[in-house]
Amino acid sequence: MILNTWMLGLPGGCIEGDPEDWETLQEIMGEADMPIKPDDSYFPHSSYTDNGDGSRTAQGFIKVIWRFKMVKSTQREALRDFCPDLSADVYLRTRTNERDQYGNRVWINLRGQMLWVPQDEAVDGEYNGDLDIEFRACMELG
């Protein structure tokens, strides 16, 4: 059963494109007393062009950002396993901006580039603050 929750999978490390073989963020980073719910943003297009007639044309791929206000260093390391370098090819499941007829957020399965934070990270003892993970060049899986 596919869950409506944030998920990650590595190509070659799971059944290609099958969310049932991916891991939830709760499984990756979770602790029993601390649910994992990133502040997420979904951009259906990475850019757009303003046309002369006043309309807009979508450009580029889907982009997603997962923001974590505060994570333990062990949680950060668990997430880092999916992106040991500056970027990594991953599968992800995330929310879109849309809602279904019942008012529930619509979830989407994607494949794209997970980008690790390129600048200094805010580390305070065993905690990391303001960890933003960006996913670029994402394509929806059929």
C-alpha cells in the first residue's frame, strides 16, 4: 500500500519506480516521540516566461523543497545517506499544491536530483537547524 507521506528511494537500491519499495521519512529519520513532517514546497515548473499577450508559459522541470527547522545529527546523517555528495539521483514522494474532492492534499511520485546544502550548516551540539533539501529536475513517474 502506498502511503500519503514523504518518501525516498535510491535507483538501483529499490524496485525501479515502485513507491512500495521506498522508505518513508519517518522510517529514515523518525523517532517514536517525534513525527517527521517537513515544511514542503512544490513548484510545478522551475521557471516561466511572460509572453507579450500577458499569458505565461511554463518552463523547466518540477522542483521540490523539504525544510526541516531542527533535526538531530543522527537524523541528518540518515538523510545524508541518500545524498552523500552534493547531489544524487533519487525517487521521492511529496505533496503537490493541489487538493482532491475531499480536501486532502494530492501526493506525487517523482524522480529527480536531490541537492545537499552547499553552504555552512547551522550546527548546535547534537542538532542541526534550518536544513533545506532541494530536489531539482524532477519528472513525474507514471
